[in-house]
Amino acid sequence: MTAAAAAAPDGGAPGAAPLKQPPPGEPPKGPQASAEDPLSDAGMEPEAEGTQEARAAQRELFAHTPGFFLGDEARFGGSLVGGAQHGVSGGQVTGDVYLGGRTEIHHHGAPGSTPETSGEIPREQIEELAAVFAEGPAFTTALERLREERVLVLSGTHATGRNAAALMLVHRLGVPAVHALSPETPPAALSGALARPGGHVLRDLPLSRNRPLRDTHLFAARDQLAKAGGYLVVTVENSPHLPGVTPCPWTAPPAEDVVRALLARRRPADADALLALEPVTDFLADTGRHPAEAAAFAEALSAYDGTPRALARLADFGQAAVEKQCRDWLGDPDTGLRDKAFLISLAVFDQAPYVLAAELADSLFVHFERLQHPDTPPTIPVFGPTAEDRLALARADGEIRQEQTDWGPVPQFMAAFRDERTPQVLLTEVWTSHPSARPAVVEWLRRLARDGRPLVRTRAAAATALLAAADLPSTMALLVDGWATARTVGPRVTAANTLTLAQLLGAPVVLRLLSQWCNDGHWGRRWTAIRAFGLLAPLRPDLAGPALDALASRARVAASSQAEQNNLTESAALLLSAGQRRGEVLAEFVRLLYRDTPAVRDLALAAFARACDNDEDGSLVGWYAETGMYQADTARDMATLWRTALGDRAHTRPALNALQTWVHVAARRADAARALELLLPALVVTAEDRKRLDHELRTMRAEDGSPRPPMAGHLLTVLHPAPAAN
């Protein structure tokens, strides 16, 4: 790296103008702030971040992170973000919904519409599937439940073969016909679509907070099926929107079973010999294969004719082929720097708009040119290869898809590698096998982290997380620590995102690092670790307890500034966005009220009030109305936290503000109104409790500023029930 580049703050471009120094005693402002600034650890107050910014940063991370970090549940259901699907509101969407790198096409009818609800699946199609179907470990249990209960909800992650299993379950019962129900069928209208005898499958039923599948819907369906002599299997993504329903978890059959089943149909005499081929054993050694991938491999294997070319095609399915391709791309001297820059940029922006990969590839090319030819000003050809040619080189495809934006879906030309393992392998290869490229890659990633586009910033964090998984010490020293110790919020958010995603990838010692940073001498590292713990819990609910313990440990030694106290509160509040296990997190919050120091108690109450004062999709009030109120322990813990916050003088006003938010939500949602009706009496233990709630409900105003809303008046009647007549 040149001296100019090394001196550039936070990865500024070589040759940039010197930074303007702030007046004595005043911290640097905006993007000029630097991790290398000698004043950065002088105890000065960091840039503050508000509640909305914290939640917005969380949404950006979930919305723009590549799907392989978050798993299929996040890519295809959005349920990690409090159960709400990105880009889907009100339970009604028309057109393509782009979620985390794939296009899901839903055509939800407008309320009151009557879609075509059923059609018979051709018998030949079912028989063809039955001939090659591999049951998997959950099939027998699911079949027994279906035979006994007549209706079964089969839940699982994407690409585990649950839809094929649904067809086979009803087929095994010997039904005369199998009918496919439209996924547009509203859960409340399900029983009305089951009048015909035989089997019924409703595949990929879309669920949301406004469109749950309740046990009452299944009771009505079971009654109708018993009358008609039918059976029903409903398949869903793993979802929290199943109140009262006990789904049957579906797990994929082993890849070897899928391959054997298809070979038994296509080439029964050669099955054992084909399975002994080296590319086949290598392929089956990967236990993470999806059934569709295994089936595609089996089709290729069934066409094997013994030639070297056919054997090479089989080998192309394996990880080794991806690794060799990436080594060849980067090591081939005949591949120009601009092409290599595009390959690396596409690895960062895989399954994102092509224009981003192309634009930022040229930025990386400039850094490469400066590194390789420091005495020659870099130039970028204004025109170059076509998109089709560049994608062909990268073994990638492009297609028009709908990209979700703040203003709604817009069509974009998206680019993606054909093998989804390529981005991880390529970035790891650059970082570990070509260390001479590191200075350029570091400068480029620093620039991406300062970009004004959320997608670009998030992908910079994701790419850095991949590098950290490959070489944590170097990545921390060259990128993450500089972001963590920056004065401004943006770089620290990028550092927190990076460490969060690195933990999801299984990078070593990240949890230990975060625990140490929670009490580090530099406030920036403390801020980063505190925020990373808040982000981790919704993605890894099993870490909610350790995350809360880490935040509490910092609160016990007293936060050094108001900004740090706010960050602790914001991060603890984010823990309550862990959709499927929020009840457990609430129980942990209650534990802190009685078994810890006053500082930790204050943290729990402040974070709880902050989490409640939110009416966005996936908010605590929505989850409680849909799920939590039906769980006795959760309802008790919720009432305990509300009652304690309202009765604590330091937290009464924030709690009352949050209560107003719940009342406004209850005015729009019947389930939230019912939840408040049941919750409110549990908040009254003393006359002072009743007086406080009475005053708040009588004096609150509607969201538009008009006098007391009708819902507040209704809740007053709940608070003061009329005496029973004799």
C-alpha cells in the first residue's frame, strides 16, 4: 500500500485532500471522523443513535444479507424479523415478491375475492413421483398422524421436499383422487374447499400476522373431511403464525436415499456400480444436500455412459469443482484485472442488481490498478464487455426480478452465480491465497461501508464476515477494529453487522470476543459488541439468554455515558424481536427484575418499554396478540413487566407512552384489542395502579391529535366493569 493510501482515514482514497481539523475539544463530524484519529479514545461522547435508527439498521441487515447467512427461513418467510414478511403487508400482495435472493410469486386475492380453490392432480403425475419418492425420517410419523387426524400441517424449511411429501402422504392412504387447493384459500374458508371425497393438498400456504392458521380452522376442516371421507395436508414454512396448531416437522430424506430411489427406476441393474463412482461418493459425502439437488444429480448420474466427459460432468456437482474454478479464475494470468474485479464484486453482490456488481467492480479495478501500477494513473474504459459476456465468464445468470425498495417493488436485472457456493469460495480464495490483493480489497470494502445505499453497506459487512471466517485476526486488524472505534455511528453499525454475520458463519471465538469487548476500555468497541449481541438474538434465538447476560454484565459496572446507556437499552430491546422464542426472552427479563442489581433492573424495564413502544410489522404488540397471549407463562410475564414498569417512577412515563401505542394498535386490530382487554385487569393490583391507568386512558388523544379515541373509552369500561346485576 502506498504511503498516501496508508494514511487515508477509514480507507480514504489515496491522494485525498487532508482532513479539516475540528476546533480544540470538538469531535470530528460526519464521514471525516476516523478510527485512526488520536482523539477517538479521549472519552468524548460518541455520535448518538435513536430508536428508529436502531430498528432501521436491524431491518437493513435482515433485508440485504445474502440468504446463505440467515438460512432458508429468513430467505423465504421473513419470520426471523418478528414473523413479518418483507414487502408484504396487510396479507395482500400481487406480483413477484423478492426475498433475500429468490423470487417468490404470490397472487393473493383481494379481500372478498373467490379464487378457484381446487383442481385434481393428474394421476400419472402422482404415480411418476411415487415411483422415485424417498420417504425420509419423518414420513412414517406424518402418515400415522394424517390417518388418525385427517388433517396435517407439515412444516419445514425451504427445499426439504415437503410438498412432494404432502402428495405422497395422501396417496399412501389410497384415496381415489388428490386435489390441489389454491394457496390463496383463506384459512377461515378452508373447510368450504373440502367438499369432495379423496385427498387434498394445500402447498406453501402463505401465513402472516394478519393471516394466521389457527387450530379452529383445522377443527372445522376436520369435521368437513370426516363427512366427505377425505384427508388434507397443508405445507408451510416454519412459522410463528400457527396459534394452537401442532405442526408435524418435516426433515429432508438423505441425499443417498433420493439418488438410490431414482436409480432404481432409471438404471436398476447399474445402481451399485454408479453409486461407487468417486464423484458420486464425493457428492453424497456432503450431508447438506437438498432433495432437489440430489434428484438433479441422480438424473445426471442416470445418463452416465462411462466416458471421461460424463465423469467430469458428475464431478462438476461437487465442492471441489467450485474451488478449482475459483482458483483458475484468480490465478489465470490471461484473465484481466477488470474481469477479476468483476468476479469479486459479483461474489459480494450475488443475487443483487447487476448494475451494482458492475459499477463497484470498476471501483475495485481502480484499487487493483493503483496497487499494481502505482506510478500510472488508473483508467477505466468507458465501454466494455456486455452483461451477457461478463456473466458467461462468471458462470452466472441474469434475469429481471422484482426488487423490494422503500417505495415498493421495482424491476431490476439481477445477477447470480449458477452455483450458490461460488461467492463464499471465491472471496475466501482471494483473501487467503492472494494476500498481495489485500490492500486493494481492504480499501474497497472501506469505501463500500461508507456508501449511502443500505444494500451496499450490508453486503460490505457480509463480505467482511466471510473474510473473518477465513482469517479472523487479519480481518479484525485491517477492517473491523477500525470500524468499531470510529466516532460516527455508521462504521460501528457495519462492525456490529460483520461480527453478527461472522458468528452465524461459525467464525471462531467471535462470542468470546464480543463478551470481552462489552467491557473494553474503548467505548466504540463496547458499543459494537453491545449492538452485535442485540442483532444476534433474533437470528439465533438460542443466544438470547447469553446476549442478555452480556448486556447485563455491562450494566452492572455502570455505563460510562448516556450514549452507552442508550445503546444498552436499544440492544436489549432488539432481543425482544426474536420471533419464535420471545416468550423465553420475556422470562429472562422478569428474572432480571428480582435477581440482579438496580442498574440491571433499570436496563430490563427501559428495554421492555422501548420494545413495547413500536407498532411496526413484527412488533411486540403484534406478536403478543397473535401468539403470546395464548401462552399462560408468557401472559403472566408480560403482565409482570408491564405492571413493574408502570409502577416504577423512573419508567412510568415511557411505559405509559408504550401503552398508548398498544391502544392505537388495538384500534386497528381486533386481536390486539382482545389482548389488551385481557391484559389490562392484570395490571391493577392497587388503587394507585387503577388511578394511573384511568388518567392515561381518559386524557390520551387519537393518533391524529383528535380527542380521546373510542378504543380508550372501551378500555375504560374494562378497567371499571359495571357491577353485576342481582
